[in-house]
Amino acid sequence: MQQLLLSIPEFIGHLHPVLVHLPIGILLIACLFIWQARKDKYAHLQPAINISLLLGMISAIVSCVTGFILSQTGDYDEDMVSWHQWMGISVAIFSVILYYSRRKPGLRKWQWLLAPFLVLLIFITGHLGGSLTHGSDYLTLPLENLGADSEVVVKIKPIPNVQEAVIYTDIIKPIFQSKCYGCHGPTKQKGKLRLDQPDLMMKGGKDGVVIVSGNSAKSDIVKRVMLPREEEHHMAPKEKPQLTSSEKSLLAWWIDNGADFTKKVKEVQQPDKIKPFLIALQKVSEEKKSLTDIPSMPVESGNDNTINKLRNSGVLVQPVSTGSNYLEMDFVNTRVPADSLVYLLPDLKKQLVRLKMSGIKLTNKNISSLSPCVNIRRLELDHTGITDSGLVYLLPLFELQSLNLVGNPVTTEGVMKLRSLKHLQSIYLYQTRVAKPEWKQLAKTFPGTALDSGGYSLPFIASDTVIVKPPKLTP
């Protein structure tokens, strides 16, 4: 019961991001109506102004209350929270003043001055709130990257000689910068955990230390990144860019070697499984953001007859997002052999960007039907029986970013044929015929690609486990 009572204020505080948009929208509309109503043809807006101001005033006050409760969690930078808090209170106060200036005829003349000032306060408060959530450079970052490739989000400093690199400064810190600072950086500290300074990092957060020097298996930070993406405690949040398999391995390796902040790579042990990742760092110059599944250019609607044929055969065909003509398909529930369906795919070559054929047995002839579908970004061909000769038919898919080949008899030689696909970010090769000694060769060939070997063993997390014991039997 006590735990429930303690969680109620936290729940109320978490309503702030939901409620805060109400005063922003309502008060902005009220101010617009005030200025428009000066003209006779917009005089009919007068009754709506008072109602809008009343609703905006109430929602601003409620937002201040929930925002104050949220600020007590300590998850955010105190200075910026203070500025955001007082600017939010100013918005609420001025909305009250503006409302009452409308109600009193003698004060109504001041509304023309108060309205634009209130709009300015709303914009400043909103900017500070956005900075708290997304970082202080959230607004200016697009201008700083003006003219740059829109897929590049973090430039990784090349390491010409990885053996001379300082492990934390040159390898681990860039991982934290690109994947962790958004929630655990200088402006926001979720769970009171800050990862941008070594002393604060080792101190941990409100649940204790997250890094146990010399033991990655007991380090909470490693446990969390290894959890399935759908788990509540998974890090990073599932809607954020995720750590690649190589980044997870490098993080665990750094912790197992003492989580030292000054040692160079050459000064610590380098297991065989970590060497390919270190070699790849010598050639990586920039990191791509998580999959850009939807092309930026619009496309016309796909052939309705073809789409209906596929759907009637059990294929899931749906738009990738509301209002988009780009499509994703899943053959998981097909009721007819693949031979009679895959030949239809070229009819939708412009629209098809995601294709899942997991577990569907395919021949080389079937796979050749994919070659014209050059817009495919994500392709799942796990357990389909595809071989090295079938991989050749994927070479025209220049936009391919993620390829799942799990459970297929493909070899290193066959995978090497895909090196011309420059946009590949992930290749899943668990349970294939890629031999362990050949991973080093693949890492050199695909320096900017995450090669996933699978076979993970997730750590046991005692705090997430409930042990149920049978009740004691009374004599």
C-alpha cells in the first residue's frame, strides 16, 4: 500500500508531457483570435476568446503542478529545470492576467500588449522544455548539420592505429555520446544516472552502481543493453538508436578489463571475439542512424489487383505508415506455395521497402523475383534455404540496409559478394556456415556493418525475477 501511495505522485508527474501541449495550443489560438477580432469581419470570434483563455489558463496551471512534481524526480539538469519552471509559471500567471483583462472592460485595452508577450513566453518555455527532453542543441542541431548527409547523426573519429587508442576516450565515450547522453547526459539524467563524466558514471544512479569494474555480467548497464528491445528496462529506449552488437561487446570488454579511463587497447587482453570489432574501428569514419525504412521521395499507389491477390493468399500487405504508399509485406500466414506468389513482387517494385519471408522455403528462381524490387530496405530471409548462389540475386538491392540470413547454409564466400551494397547496416548470420575464424575477414570487408553472430546469453537480473513459493501447510 505504501509503495502504491509513493508511486501516485510519480504517475501524476509523468502526465506533464501529455498535458503541457494543451496550454500551448489553446493559448496560442486565443492570442490569434484576439488579434483577428480587432477587425469587424472577425467580431464573431469574441465569444470564443474568453472560453479559450479560460481553458488555456486552467491547463497552464495544471501543467505547472504536474511539471513541478516531475522536477522532483531529479532526472533533469537543475539549472535548466529552474528556468523552465519559472517560465512556465510566468505563462500561467500571464494567462490569468489576460483572462481577467478581457473580463474587465476598463482593462481590455491591455490585451493587445499582453497577448504578444504571452506568445513570446510560450515559445521560450517550450524551447526550454524541448532542451530538457532532447538536449540543449535540439533546436540548432539541424542548422549545424545543414548540407550534410541526412543519414549521418554522429561522426566517429577514425582510429588509424587502434592499439594506440585510449579505450574509454576513443571507443567507449563515443558510444555513450551517440546512444546514451540523450537520457543520461548533462541536461537529462534519467534514474539520476549520468554517463558523461567518469566519476558520476562510476557513482551510478538512484538504483545503485551500474558498472562493476572487472565484471560485466554483474554490471547493470550491460544487463540492460542485453535485454530484448521490447523489455521495459531495456536500454536504450526502443524508440531511440540502439547499440549494435559490436558496441555491446566492446562495452562489456572494457568493463571486464577494469573499466579503466586511461588504459590503451594494447595494454589489456584482447580475446579473439573482440579483435574483429577493434579492427573495424580503424576504418569507420561515421555511423549511420537506425534504419531509414521509408524513402524521402513520394511514390504512386501500388497495383490494387496485385495487392489483393497477395492479401487473398494470406500475405500481410500494409503501408509502412499512415498516408504512405510504401509497403511492407509478411509471408508468415501464406496459404499457397511461395512459387505462385513471389512472381507478383516486381509489380510492386517501387512501393515495397520491407519484406519478411521467414521460414518460407525459396529456390533461386523465387529469389530472382526480388532483384527488380530495388527499394527494399529491410529483408528477412531467415530459414528460407537461401544459398550462396541465391545471394547473387540480392546485388541489385542497392538500398538494402538490414538483411537477415539466420539459419541458412550461406558461407563467408557468399556473404562477401554483398560488399557492393554500401548501405548495409546489419547482417544477421546466426546458425549459418560462416566459420568462427572467418569473422575477422568479414569485419574487414564490412567495416561499417554490424555483423550479428547471435547466440547471446542474457544475464540473470535478480530485481526483475519473482520467486513464487507454495504456501505453508498448516497441520
